[in-house]
Amino acid sequence: MKTAMIWGASGGIGRALAERLDQGGWTVLAVSRHPEDLADLTPHAFRADVTDPQQVAEAVGAATRAVPELDLSVYAAGTITSDRVKRMEPDVWHRVLGANLSGAYLTTHAATPLLSPRAHLVFLGAYDERLRLPGLSAYAAAKAGLDAFAEALAKEHRRWRITLVRPKAVDTAFWDLVPFKLPPGALTPQQVAEGILEAHKSGHAGHLDL
């Protein structure tokens, strides 16, 4: 049975992917700040804030006791804000960078011993070049950094497959956090989850533009 660990599994895309993997017979390890929301999906639901190294390490320790190795790791955690630089407080900047970028490093670093030799690592990115707009400096910077992180990681671990998913607008609760309207033709979380699964099955690596 294949195993997958999803960071940020309570979010729209994370939960949709957990549901889809569960339906496909995978063993799903789900990490969230609110693991009680995932009790209906998997017995392997762990609490962790992806920006806290100790909590991340504890979640990986729990995963190690549940499965021998991971075939798939998905970093779907993140947050967003709309705040101009001159008004943005440092704690807001660090929160957005932490959830979208630093957490990707922390979770990958901690989980490395558990990843199978040919593991597939998926990171939820964005078309960051389209996000360089007033109020989105922190989010755009984090997603651009995530793109660079994923590319460098792929060169360090050439046996792993690294996929950076770049979906267009997705209909999730993120849109409640910014003063923008959801554009027409937005993807559903389920469509993004299906795209990730197809990428895994096809052996994809690199950018996955949805």
C-alpha cells in the first residue's frame, strides 16, 4: 500500500487530496493545526504548526511509528494577506513567509529520513510573477522563494521527483483573506487534487501548471 503525508491537510486542497488518496487505497498521514477535522479521513492525523521545528519533528516522529517510509509528500500549507509594505507589521510578513516558504524547508528537512529513495515531493506554488501586486508582496515573495527552493532541492536529490504545482485561482477560503473577487473559471480543490494524482501517476517532475 502506498503512503502519503500531507502538510496542511485541513485546507481546501489538502483535504481534497487526502480524500482522493483515501479513496484510492493509500495510507494517508495528515498534518494540520486542527487534526480533529481529519478524524473522518484517517487514523493518522497529527497536530503541527509547520513553522514550529519542534512540532514538525514530533509529527514526523509519529509518522515514523505509523509507516516504514513515505512514497509521496505534499506541502499544501500556506496563508495569505493583503497589506502594503508600509503598513505591514513584521509579524505578518514572517507569518506569511513562514507558512508558505520556511515550512516547506522545515517539513522536508525533518521528513528526509522517512522519504523513500524515489519519493515524490509536491509543493503547492503559484504563478508568482502574476502576484506582484500592491498588498501581495509577502505572498508573492514566498511563492517565488518556494519555486527556487523546489528547483534547488531537485538538484540536490536527483532520485526524488520534485513537482511544483502552479494552479490558477482555486476556490478556497484563501479568498476570504484578501479584498479580491474570485475570478471566473477558478479551479475547485478537487480539480487540483486530481491534477496532483495524475502527475504522480505519470512520473511528472518540475512545474505543473494547472
